[in-house]
Amino acid sequence: MNRVKTIDQKIKSWRKKKEITQDALAKKADIPYTTLVKIESDVIQNPSLQTITKVAKGLGVFLDDLVK
């Protein structure tokens, strides 16, 4: 059984840990709200490095926390 978290799961779990809404995170990360929703719902499976970097910054975590 594959227990490795995907990027969408990592972003969602960090966001919930930090108690930030999707809307608030999208604003903090300076990305469109719809983009964040699509990433978290696995519609966008391979978001760009630039987008992931912005999300990490918005969450206040290291890029490695989301990609490793």
C-alpha cells in the first residue's frame, strides 16, 4: 500500500494544521483561489515549481516540506 503523501495531500494537511482557509492561503501565496482548489482536489497534479514555492511561502513552511 502506497502511503506516500501527494502534493495535494501535503498542502491540504499543512493548511489545516495552520488553520488557514483555502481563500486565505491563495491570497497569502498570491495565486488564484481556483488554482489552489484544483491543486488540493488533484485536478492539477503537477503544479509548477513557482506555484509550489508560493504556496510554501504562504503556509510559512519550507519548499522541502511540500515536495519531499
